[in-house]
Amino acid sequence: MALLPDVQSIGKGALCGVLFLCYKGQPEYSFETVCGAPFMKHLILGTAGHIDHGKTSLVKALTGIDTDRLKEEKARGITIELGFAHLELADGTQFGIVDVPGHERFVRAMVAGVGGMDLVMLVIAADEGVMPQTREHLEICQLLGVKKGLVALTKSDMVDPDWLGLVAEEVREYLAGSFLEGAAIVPVSSRTGAGLDDLRQELARLAAGVGQKRSDGPFRLPVDRVFTVAGFGTVVTGTLLSGSIRVGDEVEILPGGLTSRVRGLQAHGAKAETGEAGQRLAVNLQGVEHTDLERGDVVVPRELYRTTRAVDVRLNYLPSAPRELRHRSTLRLHSATYEVSAQVILFDRDTLQPGESALAQLRLARPVLLLPGDPFVLRTYSPSATLGGGTVLDPAPPRRRRRTTEAMELLTAIEEGDEGDRIGRMVAASLLSGLTVGELTNRTGLSAKRLDAALTPLLSGGTVIQVVREPRMFLGREAFAALKESVLAELDSYLQENALKEGISKEELKTRLPKRSDPRFFTPVLASLEKEGTVVADRDLVKLPGRKGTATPEQTGLREKIGSALLNGDSEPPTVKELCDLVQVPEKVLLEQLNSLVREGEVIRVKSDLYYAATPLAAIREKLFARLTETGEITPNEFREITGLSRKFMIPLLEYFDSTKLTIRVGDKRILRK
């Protein structure tokens, strides 16, 4: 009962561990019967510290696993590449341990190891204290957003107690102001085993306060090793940053775009059907050669993410940086297992002083996959040194102008706002182009469920409007209103230029949408205008309510000339080309007037280049109808006899009467359509 007041503080995993230990030895109780299903929290513990301070030896003492896997590492006694081990605590917490190199030349591997780290174990040798790489590793951890950890004071058996106390005090003073201020400092000896139990207890305490990584989003596995296994094929390893991955999943390997299927999984050296966020995994990939993959690739679901060559970021420049950072400087970006050249674009200044922070854009030399919230580190080329780092805000930004209030306000909102606010501002900033659900997934990094949850209030409140159903596309409220205004302006402009016309065809109006906009937006925009009563859609025409075409005096005179010419032609009127010569106007102007007369019923279009005045055509129709009523049928020659028409007019007229459903052709004859 004494445990009850502390239940909330120790967490579910620790509580289950305590309960299990209380019942240990009683066969009717197991971890599963006491706690239900085993509670497995998967966390990543990274080592950090100077070369030869005993990181690898300490990991081996804790886990029994030697992470020095390369011959060169064995020979030289230092870790060159990342090493991996696993540790399970009594409370059910599983640590994937990343043993990172300490030598300055291998800091880039250390950066890769920190990606996805939940806790850091800063290793400092008691006989040497804080050293140069101790400082750089701590700075990198801080830049990459590690929040918690402890200090392992190794080789404690090699110094006397007084010296150990002095070193511990030196370390405590050094850590002041960092994320490890106040962290536990645990003296240990990998050789004798002294302090290892205390170290495990402190790890359990820290783990209880760290949340499990989210498993509801898409999986993402940055690749840190690629090799082949006889009988199985290509295998990649990495730390699963998010989501869960299963045997049989269809995957894509970016940035190359190769597709594959998960053939098998191992988690912490054991076969598994599913890998969870926070686990170290080995993934057997089907259908790809190991020579086609490399460190820095990333395994993700097929056709979900897109790589980028520019990211907007919050950039923190280290106080220890030796000089100011200039606009357009080129540095090396490290994030997860990526290493890529990056040009730094400072939005609101020309230089960044040591210790300052700024909003910036990084333009990358090659495409990589980065998502919002991803941490990164920037290092110089020569001499190699860590200068700064920060967090990705927008991994697919539009072009932004420097020193503009709009760009700074948007980035600040993306950095500080909640998910709904960020999405709303991104959609609004896309202006008339809009954003697809896929683009929002890339730019927010949210799972489909969380994205829908954030969009729901925006859609119901009208801040964001879904304008295309599949694929889902969105516009901001202001952009949608601007599109409607644009369509109305184009309609008004067209009708002013074409005073005789009642409206414009839908296809013509659609072509007048702004070029930045998607043609698929036209239908919902038109529907909204119709609902408001601003326009009327009549079959293929879009009109203004109550509008009637009105001719100018010049147009009235032209219409009279056209009507007279057609009447004078009687049953064999002039063609369109001949009419142009008669009334002395271009064909386009003539056709506009002819079509207006057609709509008013004064002229009838028989074919594209042949128009009749209403009276002569009615006379021809009466003759044809009388003959068919009398004889029941008529041949082309008989039609010519009763009308006196030449073949030039006879055939188009017979086809016209067929099209108007007066007659129907049977062989070479026409009969009345019943």
C-alpha cells in the first residue's frame, strides 16, 4: 500500500516492474498476469564523449555486447563507425544503445547516432575529466534536441576517492546551463563492475519520464548500414524514428525512389513481425541490390513522401563558433544519417553572430527527405568544427523573399502555432495554387489521422476550403474569394467586349483562370458563384443574371446589312466568306453578329459557312413538307425540281432538315420523321 502515493510519479512501466518484483518467485504470477500484456517502452540511449573514455567498454559491461565490429576498430582500440547493442531493464523498458565514435574525425558518425536519441549517456573518464570532444558532443546533443541524460564517470577504479570527487564537481560546473544541468553523475568501472547497478537504476528512473515515440504515423527508417546476407539478400539497419513497419509492407527507398517489400525484420537481434518507433531494426529488403543503397537513404511507405532541396529552419549559432556566419555561406548539414552540402540563406540579416538564433532557409546540394521537427547540425568543411544547428520548420517551402514581413510572420507562426494554425497558414500562403493533401503531409509530417483532425475545424469554419475531392486539394478562404472575383471580372470584361452576347462558354471562361491556379478549381468556383446568385450557368453558357445582349449603333447597322444580304440571296444566300466581302468586315466580327442573329431567331445556321434568313428557309421547308405529305418520300433530284436549288445548297439543306428531325434518310430517299 505504501506504493500508492507514488504511482503517478513512477509511470506504468516502472509500476509494472515494481509489482512484478513484489510477486517474483510466486509461480502463479508473471509480468503478463500482473500487468496484462508486457509493457515494452522502446527508447534509444546514445553514448557521447571523448575518445578512449571507455564508452564501448561501458556498453559491453552493461549489455555483454561488444559494439566494436570492424577489424580496424579492434586493432586501433577506438570506435570508427556506429556500434549497436540492446539493454532491457526490469521494468520492461528496452533500450537500443548507440555507441558513437569519440575521435574528432568521426564526429559525423556521432551526429548520425544522435538522430532519434531519447537519452544520452555522457561518458567522462575520471582520470582525465572534460576534454575537447566531450564539449563538442554535448553541443551536438543540445543542437539535436536531446532533453535528458546522465553522466557516467568511467574508470573510477583508477583514481582515489578525493580525485573522483574533484572530477565530479568539475563536471557539475561544466554542465551548468546545459540540458544536463543537475543530471545524475554515476561513477562506474567497466573492469570491476562497480556502479553498474546504480547506472541501471538511474536509467530506469529517466526512462519513466520519457514518452514512447508515436506509432500512429507513417514509418521512417534512416539507413546507417547496408550489407548482404547469404540466402536473404539486402539488409539495412537503422533506428525507426516514427510509426511501425511490418513484414510484407511495400516500401520506397529515398532519395533514389527504389521500391521494395519488407521480407523480414529483426529488432535487437531477434526475429520480429513488427518494428516499432524507437527500436533499432534490421530490415531485409526484397528485390533491391545492396549496391543500389547507401548510408543516408531512408525507408518510407511507398508514394507518400517527397524529397526536398530546400528547407526553412530555426538556426541556432553556437556561442563557441569562431566567427560570424554570413548570408549564403556553405556548410555541411547532418541530420539522421544524411550528410549534404547546404547554403545558408538568412531571411532578416546579412550575418549571424555567435550565440544568436535566426530563421533561415537551407538550400541543399542534393535531394534528401526532411520533415518538420527534424533536428540538424551544421559543420564546417576545413577545419571540421560544429558551428550550429536547429530544427526544420517547413521542408517544402515556396519561394520566399528576404526581409519581408509576410515571410517572417508565416515562419514564426509555423514554429510557434498549433497544428491547425500551421496548416491554415500554409494553405493561405499557397495563394491561388492551393495545396494537396500529399503536399500537406510532406510539409507538416503529420499522420493522416492527425492531419484530418487538424483540418476538420478549419473546413467547418470556412478558413480552408476543399476545392477538389480526389486528390484532395485545399484553398484558403481569401484565395477562394479572390478566384471568384477573378472569374467575375473575366466574365464582365468578356461581355463588355462582346456586347451582343448574353454570356461566355464555360470552357472559354475556364481558360481565363489565373495561370497559377488549377483548372479543376473552376467548377467549385462557378458552383459557389451560382449559389450566391452572382452568375447563371445556362447549359454551356455562363451569364450575368438578367443580362440581354445590346447592340451599339454601329453593330445595328452591320446587322441590317447582313440581314439584307441574306434576304437578297433568297434560297441561295451568300456564304460566310462572300458575306465578309459584301459587308466589308473580318470573319470574326461577322460570325459574332451572325450568331447573335441566330440566338434571336432572325437567321438560321444550316452549316458552318452557310446561314439563311428565316423567311426563305421557311418557304423551302413548306415546299418539302407539302411534297412529302403528298408522296410520302422524296429523292435529291425531286427536291431540286421543286426548289430549283443547285447541289451546293441542296445537300446541306437536306442534311439540315434531317438534323432538325423533319426528315429521316432511308437509302437515297427522305421520308417524314414520325
